Amino acid sequence: MASKRGKQTVRDMILSLLAIAAVAGVVYIFIPHDDKADPVKAVDYRVELLTARRAAPYPVAAPEGLPAGWKPTSVTYSRDKGNSWHLGFLAPDGGYVAVEQSTAPAKLYIGQVSQEAENTGRTQEVAGRTWQRWEGSKYDALVREEKGATTVVTGSAKAERLAEMAAALKTS
């Protein structure tokens, strides 16, 4: 009798597994999914930009006229954290570029947003403006200090992409 009961338990478990597999198969087939879809969602930063431009004590920068392929991925403005403005992008080649601005003490702020990049002592002319070059193991950066705020264009993208973003920055 025990062996009959054991065979029935095994049969019940197999039937249960088959039922679960059938349900999972139906769900997989009928629920839309795209394995080739880009998992990074673009954000619309227009409202946050307008809010930051009204609230910040410095001219808030954002890109205008970037070529196709740039995808905005994150945006924040925090009055409590040194009036900090952050706008992150995925560059067309997959690198990350962020525009960071703040009235916080420059040396500390630049280190934080550039993942501890260090000043190289070199400068770079971009769209008629002089930027300091910072380099680090994770991020590189272009830095400008003016009008009571520090602007940092930083990220894992190539230097050309950082310069492309810096050239596109406008404050109005």
C-alpha cells in the first residue's frame, strides 16, 4: 500500500509540474516582450529644467542641438544640496555623460560628481570657452567655475563626447 501511495505522490508532482510549465508557457507566449528593446528609458527633463532655472542662483545649463542618438536618462535639482543640478545622458556610442552644477564648495563637489577625478592642470577650449581637464579611473571631466557656481561635464564617455556636450550647453 505504501508503494502505491508513493507512486501516486510522484504522479501528482509530475502533473503539477506539467500544469505549472503549461501556464508559464502561455504567459511567455501571450505577454509582449522585446528582447532587443533598449532597457534605458529616456526622461523628459523640460519641467525640471524650467524649475531649476527659476530656483537656482546661477544660470542653469542644458544642451541644445545635440545630434540624434543622445538619450536623457536622469534629471534632478536639489536646493538643499548646494542648489545642485544634474542631467544625465547616454551618448550615441553608449558612454555616460552628465551635466552637473552646484554652488557647493568646488573642490569637494567636483570630486563627488566626477567619481574622484583629479585636475590635470591642462585646459581645453570648447565652443570659445576654457574648461579645466580632470581625469580619473572611472570618469573624466571638463570643469568651469563661474558666476558663483561650478559646472562639470563628466562621465565614462570619451573625451570627444564630453566636449560635444560642453559645446551644446546653453543657459537660457
